[in-house]
Amino acid sequence: MAEELRSGYTTGTCAAVGTKAALEYLLYGKISKEVEITTLNGIDLKIPVLALRGRKNFASCAIKKFAGDDPDVTNGISICAKVELVKELPKVERGHYFDKFLLVGGRGVGVVTKRGLQVELGKSAINPGPQKMIAQVVNEMLEDRDIKAVVTIYIPEGRTKAQKTFNPKLGIKGGISVLGSTGIVKPMSEEALKDSMFAELKVLKMDKDRDWVIFAFGNYGKNYCERLGLDLEQMIVISNYVGFMVDSAVKLGFKRILLLGHIGKAVKIAGGIFNTHSRVADGRMEIMGANAFLIGEKPENIRKILEANTVEEACDYVEKKELFTLLAEKVKKKVIEYSRTDDLTCESLLFSFKGETLGYSSGFYKLAGEVANE
């Protein structure tokens, strides 16, 4: 039986723990090696302190991020909190203000530059969950004291790590976000990935206010967009979640979709499969073979297609190239049908790993030209 994956704790939890350790030093002179904290979903944790240093009116604490078995780019980095005790709170444009304290992001914490996120424009990218955890710590510890605090969260490796996240595209500049809706990191789930893609799509809609979007399955689609001169800022990598992203596009008010895909995944859509992960559904050769039959492909070629190891190999057995146009048209038709709306236009293009355009729907280049001029 497979071992259960380990959970970890979020950057927000680390920030709250660092804040608590720094305050314990300032208020009680306590040098903590470990800090107890309750997460937003009620789980009690004991988290080790990586480093703590203090002076008369301020203290800084570093907590090592632990992501468990989640492939989180922030795993192992230091999340730091500096706490300074003050009589009055200073004015900081990017700060978050509370009765007892000011919360602000320092080096390595991004600033929000686009609408559609959980944090206001121009503010430090410290999400509501971490804000609440830090507020619980500070309010409890300063409740009966005539003093306030400036809490600065900083992440020395934040700028570097941000380049490996969605943050630059989401409009979070200068570092990573301090995240965590519960305080616990669970190994990456399908829902978490969908949430991040929906957030990216929402930011794109609110920032540009365009009614069109480009969907691609991965980096090959991105490269194809570059070849066609399309606006990469309007492209979303949808991975296997075609149906979810079509629904999301409709929900957010997009009216036009350009879908560029390697035929290995796109052929599944032509067969009405809207989660293209191989463990969910396959049928690629069967879909290709059935459509090859419809256009009169030679029986011996259809047999070779059905017995092929990969879609790339199957393509080599196609003599009637109109098959790829038919598949592109079916991708277009299936997406529109799936959307359950009369207001959506979709055009598709299929390519191979060799970089060849195999086929495209009748209106693809017309729509591509329209959006290129907008």
C-alpha cells in the first residue's frame, strides 16, 4: 500500500510563527527554539525556529518553509518576520493596516499590480489567510498593552523563486506571495491546480478586459503562438483541463477562444473528451481511425493508425491530409457544444512535435488576424 503523502505548512503559517517568536523576544526576552501555533483550520503545530535575533525595539525571526510532499518551489527557503514596537504606525503605501499593527512586505515579497487577486492593487502580496493568522498572534499578544507593532515579512529568495511561479503573469511584481487559506500545505491536488489556472484567467480578463483568450496545452503551444505572432500575454496553459477552462472562460465573459494544441491531446477533444489526462480517458487512435474511415482513408492505413504506438506515429500513416482539417473542425465544434452557450466562438489549430501545422479550422487564421489587430 502506498504511503500517505506528508502535509506541510504554508508561507503564511511561517510568517505568523516568525511574528510570534519575534514578539515573544521583544515582550518577554524569550528566545524560542520552537513555536506553537494554531492554523486557520484548527490544527495545532509546533514549528522550529531557524534563526532569531533581537535588539531593544525590534526582533527578526526566520522560519524554514516545509512543504511536505508537495512540489512547492518555496520548500526549504527562509520566511522571515521583523517586528518593531512603536507608539504610532507609520504611513506605508503598500501596507495592510490593523488596529494594533501595520503589516507590510519587505524584500522578496511581491506587490500586486493587477486587479482580480485577493489583495488590493498596490499592496504587498500577503493574502487574507496569512493576514488573519498574523492578526490573531499580534492582537492576542498586544491586547492589554499601549503599544503597536510594525510587522515586515521578507523572503530573501523571494525574487528568484517568483520566476518559477505564476506570479509575474498574475501581476505580482518583485517577489512571491505569502499564501495560505488554512495554514496547511496539502500535496498538490487537481483542485489546487484548477484554482491557480482560474485565478490566472480571471486576472487576464480584469486586467486587459478583452473578450478573447488563447488556450494551449503546454510549452509547444506557447512556441507556436510566438511563431504566429500572437500575444503571449493573452495565452493560458490549460494542461489537461479543457472542459474546466472552457467553463471558466464562459463564466468570466470570454467570447472567443483560439485553441492551439499538439494533436496527441487535441484529438481527444475531437472525440468529446474534455479531461485529456491519459488516466482519465484515451481513445486517441480510435478517434483518428474512425475519422480516417469517414474521409475514405485506405483500410490498411486505418489499421496502422489503430495499431500505432503514438499519435505522432499514426500521423505518418495518413495519406488523406484532410483528416487533420476534419479533426480541427471537430475540436472547434465540440468546444462550442461543451460551452452550452450561443455566444462563444472557437477556432483551433493542430500541430505535431516536428513543428508542422497539421490542420486548422476554417476560421482560425481569420480570428487570429482579428485579435492580432486589437
